[in-house]
Amino acid sequence: MMAKNPPKPAPRRIFQERLKMTALPLYFEGFLLVKRSEYQEYKHYWTELRGTTLFFYSDKKSPTYVDKLDLIDLTCLTDENSTVKNCAKFTLVLPKEEVQLKTENTESGEEWRGFILTVTELSVPQHVSLLPGQVIRLHEVLEREKKRRIETEQTPSSAVDKKEPAEDYADVLSPMPACFYTVSRKEATEMLEKNPSLGNMILRPGSDSKSYSITIRQEIDTPRIKHYKVMSVGKNYTIELEKPVTLPNLFSVIDYFMKETRGNLRPFIYSADETSETEGSPVTPLK
């Protein structure tokens, strides 16, 4: 007898899906209590530090993040006095906001502080209370982050000089969100209806070469399919809403839908080794 609900993804699957979606190396992870300027209170997130960005997940096994915070312009990290015993509290000061973080214990607080300062300042902080093995990890992350930034700053011409296969650097120069599929409106609708456990938002080509479309499936009273046009305007992308929203890239477009729906919309991510079944229907392979 088929299971009514599909099994939860294995940790390796989750790691692969998060890596594909963020396209950034994982340096550190753990639970954090986060309070951003728009939050009324602290929110409990499983958090990953990838590159210089914090990605927030509703739980440890969720494949898609509900919010993220870019730390590249971090001004400073200030320690705060916590009223809770064995709990670390500090504030990330950024040009446009201040974000408060709390950890479950002082040790993890020191680790978060060490990793965040290492990747943002490109140096291992001297005044952190960490064990020798943890300090070695900071030095390893420092070298990885330096290498990543050098590779990111390389121009297309320098990438060609390395004589890498064309398909390799083509992906680097024009990356697409993990939920992009070259499918029609009808095919996107069928994918969302047949495989709801894989996500409920697909990015696909539009009706012409200058546009894209977002197809979503929402369950309010009854399941509904909606389509949104995304126009390419110069180097930006405009979502055609009642009040048009212009964003710098397609990743930001996906982030916008996720953030505006507080994580209710999740990118549809198909994995070739998907073996689970949803509501008795086999997972449909993508073209």
C-alpha cells in the first residue's frame, strides 16, 4: 500500500537543494532567534551562513528559506547583555537596519560571532573564546571565502582564458533560480498540481523572448493557479502587478514572492532521484 504522505527528504537531499538554490558555500549553521526591523518579536529559525549571507529556514529540514540577510556591508557586531542565563545576544549593525540575534547558549554565540566576523572582515577575530579546533575551522573558512570572492570578481574574459567548457562558465555568467524550467503554462500547471510536495512556484519563459512568467499554486479555500508576468527591462526585471515591482535579478523576483507570502510560496524544485510519491500519484519527470 502506498504511503499517504511522502517521506521527508533526507539531509543530503536538503543540502543539495539548498546549495542549488543559494549557489553559495555553507560555512556554519544552527538555530538562531532573529529580530529584524519589521519583526514584532524574535523568530526562531534554522540559520545557514553561506558566503556572506544568512539564510533563514522555518525548520531544520525545510529545503527553501523564508528570509535572508546579506552581511557584506556589515558595519559592526555589538555584544548585548542578555537577561537569560547561558544565552548570547548580539546586534548586527548594517547601513539600513539593525538585526538582533540570540543563541541557545554562549558557546554557539561565540561560534556565530567568529564565523560572521571572519567572512565579513576577511580575517579571523582575535577576541573570541573558541577551542583550537574551532579556530582552525575559522581559518579554513577564511581561505574558502577569499577564494570565492576572487572567483566572483573574475571577468568573463578571464574565465574564457582558462579554457573551461562553454557550458561551465555559461552557467556562472547567467545563473537561473532553481525553480526555472523551460515549460509551457499548461505544463507548469500540471507540474504544480501533480507534485505539491516539491513546491508551489515555477519560473518559466514568457510568451516572448523579453519576458518570463511566474506560475503559482495557492490553497486558500480551494487550490488556485495564478500566473504573473515578469518583464526584462534593461538590466532589471519588473513584476507586472497593480503596483509594478522592479528588481535587479530573477533571484530577487523569487525572493520577493517568498517574502511577501511569508514563505507560503516555495520554489518548485525537482530532483532526478526523487522517489517519493504524492497523494498516490507518481512524481512526474520534468522535460
